[in-house]
Amino acid sequence: SSKFLMTSSPSRLLAAVHAQLPSLVALREEPFLAVLSADVSVTTYFAIRQTPVEDRLDDAVSEEVQKLRGEHISVRGVKQPQQVLDLGELGHVHWVDTFEWTRQLRRGAPPAYRALLPGAMYIAPSWRPLQKGWEEFIGTKGYVTAVLGRVRGVVEAARKRKTPSDQIVHTLVFLSQQLPGGPEANAVESLVALARSGEPMPEVSIAVGSRDAAATTLRRVEEKVLAEASAEIGLVGRSAGPGRGSGTPATRSGGEELWATFRRAQNIRYSSLCYVAQTGSAMYGVATPQSDRDYSAVYLEPTRSLLAPHLCDTGFQWAGGSVQDHADMPFGSDKAGVVEMSARELGDFVVELFKGNPRNIELLFAPTPLVSSQIWSELVALRRSFLTQRCVSQYLGFIADRLGKIEKKHAQFEGERVEPSKLLYHAYHKLLDLERVVRGQDPLVLLPEEERDFVLGIRRPMLQEEVAEHRQNILVRIEAVKDLMKSSTLAKEADFDAVIHWLRSVRVRCSSLLDPHNLLAVKQESSIGISPDVTPAIIAAVKARLDEIQQETAVPEMDEVAGAFGVKILFASERSSRVFGSSHAESDCDVKAIFVHPPNRYHALSPPATAFRRKYAATPGAPGIEIQGWELKQAVELLYRGNPAPLEALRSPVVYKDTGVGCRLRQLAVTHCDPSVVARAWWSHASGNYQKYIKAKAPGEVVQKSYGHVLRPLLCVLTLKKEDCQGWPKLDLPTLLNSAAVSDKVRDETLSLLSNATKICSAGPHRPVLDEFIEAHLGVKGHGQKPCPALPGHGRGVEEIWDQHLQALMMDIMGDSRAGKF
């Protein structure tokens, strides 16, 4: 039928699809979709696109948290794996991203199988090599089974209607044509003959013969999808072999050995350790000689595993020791010698934190763990955001559970029994910390001496009357907690955006670290790391200032900000010493933002402001904040011209706000920013700072942090220069020292400088080791100043490509500009 085979304007259609679906991989007219929808009046197409990798990282975590909060699930590729783009008279485009495409290939979905067959309207050049041998998919068992499944549905519809309609005949003819020759196709043709004759249709039972699985072609597709994602976030060349990224240096004696035993028991080959601590009664300070030893761990799956089509494990448990079959031992039994350990993958652990589970939140407030990493330190910095009303409800639920078990066992007590005392100790421990939480304090976890003595005092056999008295005391104190909650300022839920952005930043940062120990295993005595002090208070303060900017009205007397009021902030991140690894006690927050004006301002005679700058004084709990904003067009133009500032802002691990624009601009930068142009800008920045702030200064007058302003851009260029460099360099100096492979002498001198937070802002002497290193690369102005080393560049692309991306962004953001507002 021409309805299946014709399109009114291929060029118009392709242009419209490219505008709506950036990073298009393939587009094909797909009549099978019209058959599935039973609407043959609309021309249907199947498209595949690449979505930003960060949109796929931890999408399962986002789904679970949104489900927990009762929100609409809008995670791409999870609840809505195939979406439809309505292009009016041009037709409907059903599209999936590349990750979902590989899953559909495994399930045998015919449109996914047919996507790269000859006759496609568009296939991106880098994906065309996959077409070799693609026809073998059409003969696979999965494809044939899927087509026959649709045949059964059509026949069932015909049987219910008694007399087959012309549409059913037409659909069966079409489906028979989609099958390769063989007994299955012959069976469907027999059904076509019955449908045309008007005879009743029989129940369909068509066996699918043995067929090749096209495993080689499917593997090539999955490898290609993973390679594209890897290139976007710098995973190329990373080993996925045993032991990669598994470094777990202990910060306290015994931690590393314990984890090694656990790793061997569970055969964990790819995970990287974030945290191990002894938990249970030992963590609370109330262990007895009869207590077992409980350990909890949090580990990190490689980012590569999260992008693979199969699901990775999210946690497991292990037990061992001198007591056998301890899992079946009665509650309160002697478990001396028993060792139990449980572990969760970081994403799954974050879900539990959002649930408010006290046993997980306690780990963030517990004393010094056996093993800890920089990632864990960053999560600890967010810990107060998890003390929410939901968390209070979980505390109350835990206590109620223990009291319920006491009441249930109460009738069974005869004389003195041990069970109720342990249940009471559990209830009291949670109650004591709950009372602190509702008063705005942190849970202590390890009880202070007076409370510890009280809890240990009830861990003994007791009479029924004593149990009843304690139970009543707990109930009275619970009512007092509920009264306090009526005036509590605790948030209802944890900050979803802040935590998910942090989690995704961890995935991206750890995916491309050349030294896996840099984030995954920082020694406890080191204070150097990425964003070590961006606390929840700072995040809240910055977000409040961003909201103020969006709500501003015109202030004519402020010439420097005139025309930059009432804007919409699309993206905001930290670009300062807090993410460069050189922060100190007086560090301000330097926030870079991307914004747009209300639509009607773009149609005024005077052009709208292209930037703004706001400064805010320090407040209790938050430092001074400076926010610099670039209008969206200005930001894209800066990227186009190779300016490092917006590139670094987009790649910052501390993101305060992102409406999706940040992800799209990051992808644009990965594809079209020319490393050679950006490198020249970094080189010029390093050279200028060295001449002005170090070389020109008299002895004793060099502000020590100036070395950081020179070394960071210089090390970025040296990292890009390396043959094994994959992706853009990281932002922080400790990582750059590793990736640029500097000498131990230069590394030690730089780390010594960064670790002395009290003097880094002060004037001091020249540092000969660093001066020699810098001049060896940059030279000295007027005395053999060296040019930026030649780097391979792909060109920044034609201006039209950047224009198209900018126009698509503006259209998505503005909507109907006639409204004059957002």
C-alpha cells in the first residue's frame, strides 16, 4: 500500500527530525509500527538517537526515588522506552535511544531489527559500518517469534469478530511479507487464504524452528553503543578486566584485609570500595562478649557496567565465623565469633538514604570507619539533607516495630527472659537519636557515656513489670517527639536534584580518572580532593541566590546589571578553588550560570544583556558568593570560540541547577569543541598569570595561590598532549598532577602548597621547584617564551552546526514566544 511506502517530503521530514532529535543515528519509514497501532492512515517512522550519557547514568536510581516520592516517572528509556514525535502531516516518529535499541534487539522487536536495513532514510556516517551483515537479523529466532506474536494477535481479533475484515487480511499479508522464507512464512500465508475466504479462523500455534541468534552482529551493536558512550565521558581505553579500579587502602588497621576476604568470598572483580565500617552494637558502643561482628560496605560499580545492556548487582551479604547455621539462631542468642557483612552499590545505597532508613543514614554520622574514600567524604557533606520528615517517620516505625514485638512476646514471658531487653535496647537507641534529630541536632550513633550506661543497664534479664514500665516510658517520649514535629523545620524529603547531580558527577569523574585511587581511595590524613567543602548549607545559599536573581525586577540605577533582571537560570555550577582542589578557609563560591531572558525581551529594539554579575556577602554557615551569568547565546558562542571558562563550568562536579541544558551543551562540547583551540587559551592564561603574578613579583611578595592559577591550565594542556589522553582533562589539581605525569618533586611541592590552607592566600617566597617546572614548559617573556605545543584538532565545525544546536535549544526553552514570557 502506498500508505506504507510513501512520504510527502523526505528532506522536510529529515530536517524536522534532526531539529527535534539531536544526535540522530538512524531514521527509517516503518510500516510495522502502523500495523501495531492499527492506524494505517498515518505514515510512521522509527528513529534511533543518542541521548547524553549522563541522562542514562543511574536512571534506575532516579526512577526508584521518584516512585518513592509519588512523582511522575519521566526517566528516558526506563518507563517510556519508546516515545512518539508527532510531526503533523509528515507523520509520527517513534524513537528510542541507543541503549534502549540494544535491549529491543535482544527482545526481538522488528522495528529495531529493521532499522539499519538498506533503504533507511538516514544513517549517521559513524554507524554505517554496522550495516555489514545486518540482514542476518531478519532470520533470527527472536525476530520471527516477534512477528508471529503479532500474527496471533491479529488472528485472535479475527476470531472475536467472526468475519475477518479487509484490514485484518491486509495486515496478515503485510506480516507474511516480513518473514523470511520457511515453514513459518508458509503457515502465515495459509492464514491469509483463510481470511480471504471468510472461513472461521483457527487458534494459531506456529512453532518457530531453530535459527541462528546473530550473536556476532548483536555484540557489534552493543560494543558500538558502549564505545560512543565511553567516548563521551572519557572511558575509551579503560580496562574492564579483573581488579581494575579496586584499590582499597585502609585508613584503619584491618579494613583492607577484611575487604579482601569479602571480595574473595563474593568474587567481586570490578567494584571499587567507598566505605567499610564495623556496625551494629559495636558502632553504638553497646557490644557485649556475646555480640557478633557486623560490617557494612558501600562500593562503586564501574561506570562502564552501568551503561551495559545487562543489569549489574546492587548488593549482597556474606557471613562466616566459628558458629554454624547462625542465621537460624534465636533472637538474642550468643553469637560470639560470628562475622556478618553486607554491601550495597553506591546508587542503591543512595536510594536507601532517600527512604530515610535510620540504619543507613547512621553510617553517614558514625565515627571513623575502617575504610573511607573521597567519594564517601563528599556524601558525608550532604548528610544533613537526609534528616527529613520521612527519616523521622522511619525512626518512629523502627521503634514501633520493636514495641510491637515486645507486646507480642509479652504473654510468653515466664519469669526472666533475655529477648525483651535486646528489643528495648534497640528501641531506646533509636529514640535517643530521634530526639536529637527533631531538635535540629545530628544523631550521635555512638552513644555518650551516660546513655551508653543506661542502655547497657537494660541489657539483662528482666521481669514483665519492668518491661511494661520501659515500654510505657518510650510511648510517652514518642508523643513528645510528635509534638515537637508540629513546629519542626525539617524538610519533607531530601533534595533530589542535588543528590542525583552529585551521584552522576561521581560516575562521570570516576569513569575517566587515569589514577583510580584519586577519588576512590584518598587517605584519611589528606585534605585534598574535589569539592571537599561544598556543604548542604552552601548549596542552599547558592540556590536561594539563584532564585532571587530570577525574581528580580528592573533596577535602572544599577547600570552594570541593567537589562539582566527577571531571567530564567538554565544551568549553574561551581567553578572555583572548591572544585580546583585549592580551597582554603576564606574561599568564596564562584558560580557560573547560563540564562535566557523572557521571550519578549529578544524582540525589543535594544539587544538584551549578554551577561550579569552578582556579589553576596558571607552569611552564617555560608561564604561569600559571586554569580556570573552568561546569556545562552553568549555561552554557546564562547564554547564555539574555544573559551575554557564555560567548558569548565559545564564539567564541574558541583552542579547547583540543570534544566537539561547543561547535558546538551556538554554533548555539544564533546563533539564540536576543538581541543587545540582550548589548549591555546589555557596556555595563554597560564603564561600571562605567571609573568604578572609570579615572575614580576619581588622575593617574598608572591601570593602563593597564584601558583595554582598557573599550574592548573598548564597541566590541562600537558594532559591533552599525552597520547593516551581520553576526553577533556579533569578540573582539580591533584588529579591533573597524576594525569600530566609530573615528577614526584613537582607533585610533592604542589601538594604541600595546597595542603597549607592558612598560607595559600598569603604573600610568600618564590618556589624554585615550581618556577623551574613552569619555565621549562612556558619559557619566559622576552627570553625564549615558548608557544603552545601542537595538538591534534578536528576543527570547531561549521558555524551552521552550532547555529542549529542553539536554535533547537532556544525553541525548546521558549515555546510559544508570542506569550512574551516563560
